Amino acid sequence: MMKSITFLLLLTFFSDCLFAQKETFDIITYTPPINWKKEVTENVISYTITNETTQNWSRINIVKSATSKGSIEQDFESEWQELIVKNYKPTQAPMLNERSETKGWKIKAGAAKFAFNQNEAIVFLTTATGYNRCTSIVATTNSLDYLKDIETLLASVDLIKPDIVAAQTPNTNNDENSILGTWGKTGSVNPSYHDAYATSIAGYTADQYSFNKNGTYHFVSKTFGMSMAKILLVKETGTYQISGNHMTIIPQESVIEAWSKKDGGDKWGQLISSQKRNLEKTTYQFTKHYFSGIQVWNLVLQNNTSTQRDGPYSNNKTFANAWYYSPISTNNIVITLPNQ
């Protein structure tokens, strides 16, 4: 753990440099850090990394832009209160960098210490204001080991004028063929955690549905926790029926298995136990929704009663009582099962 953190990284490296494999979120183009876990919601893209041996960690949040409050000073103060003070409760006022300007954008950065698990950590906020928009990047860490990665991402950032941002693709909710394939979501291993850093340190859950053209489905859920001695695996198969914008899941077999951790890490070891789960026949209202900020379609499932299969509702309030599943991609990979 970090014994002391100095303010080495009051960065405003928004630059004209060219980097390979850039990604775009809303009005920010950037190069993601290598080997960090990516999490996507409508309003934030997050990258996290944790060293299981040292318990060192870091997180970078790229926040979707909003309407400016009128000046970089007002925007930075508002973002600091909303994104930093509310979430991390820093132990001091921010140490500020000098304001800079580039291509019509005004940029301001600040940093402060905060306590996490009775240890010292640091949070950085970089806010940019221009063209009546405000956007921010939040970075946190408890180790100097990750400062270079944070610096590299910030240095790669290029800000897009809002008038050339691609228009939102229309929402659609096609027929049953629109749900075919594999859809997944991830979340904290402990749904009661609301601290972003507790999520990355505690572990994760990954849930995936695969819908087949013949009307069958299979569901897989993996739960990994750093403090847990076992990895939990749920496997379920059954059929589904669609009527209009409603889908009924009819499970035929569902089991939960406990596996040991190979070498103490996030790899399947040996099967320890297996038991059957209750079969939850559930009818969902489903919607195909396009999130323009992350340029990804989601399969949104809604039900007024939460299910054991899907877990707690999403914190995203675009749809009430909902779970959001994204298509499988390089950033949302298929769960690897034991012996695969």
C-alpha cells in the first residue's frame, strides 16, 4: 500500500498527438490503458486494475458531457462537488493546476487525498469546457505504480466539437430475431457497494444470456470475489417465448457450482460442490435501446420483481426495474467455463 502520495499528476495533457487504437466516447477520443478491465454504462466508461498480491488498484472514469454552467471555473467546481466530494470525501481542498486552453476548450485539473479502507489514496479530476459543453475524467489510485497509465490516457485525449458528433441512431425494438446471440452484463460482487473503488477491489459478477434461433437459451453467471475462497458458477438452460415486446423465460435445469481458485487467482480450479437452483419462470418486457454515448445497443429486460437469475436492478434509471445486457464484443467477452 502507498505510504504517502505526492501530487505529481496535475495533468492537462489534452494534445494533438496521434495514438494507435483510439476509442471514442461522446465527445472524447482517447487511447485506453492496456490490460485494464473496461466497464460501460450510458454515462460513464470506466477502466479498473487491481494487483491481487499488493492490493494496489486504480480506476479511470470518462464521464459523458453535459451542458456547461457558463465557465470552466463553474464547471470544475460543480464537477468537483458532484463527482469527487460526494463519492470520495477528500480530506483536503483540491490542489489545482493552472487553467489551459486548446482548440476552443478550457481545461482545469485538481487533485486531493482521500481515505479508502483506512489507507491513503488520491483522486484526480480533469475538466474541459467548450462549445457550451462540459466533460470530465476522474482518476483514482492508491499506488504510484499506475500514474504512468493515467498520464498516458490523458495525454492521448482529443476533444471533439459537439457539432460534428455523430447523430444518435434511432431506438428500435425489432422482432424476436433482434435478441438472437449472446448478451452480457457485469457488476460488483457485492451489490451493496456504492463506492466505485470497492467494486474493483471486491470482485465482480458476470451474467450472460445466449438466445438460439430454435427457441432455446442458456444462461451463465460467474461470481469472483477477492475475499472469497471459491468462484461461483451458475448454469441454466431452458426455452423462451416471445409475444410482442414480452419474453417469457422457461428454465428446465439450473445449477450452482462452487469451484476452487487455481493458484489463488481468477481461474477455475477444481469442482467443490454442485446443487440445483429453483426454476424461475419469468416474463420480461424487453427493449432494444441504443446508447449513443457508448455507441452500443443494449437488450433491456424489465420486470417489477427482481429475480435471483438477474440479480439487483441496474443503477441506470433510463428504464425502471431493469437489467441492461450488451452484445458480446472484445470489451464484453464470453465467460470461459471450466475445462474449456
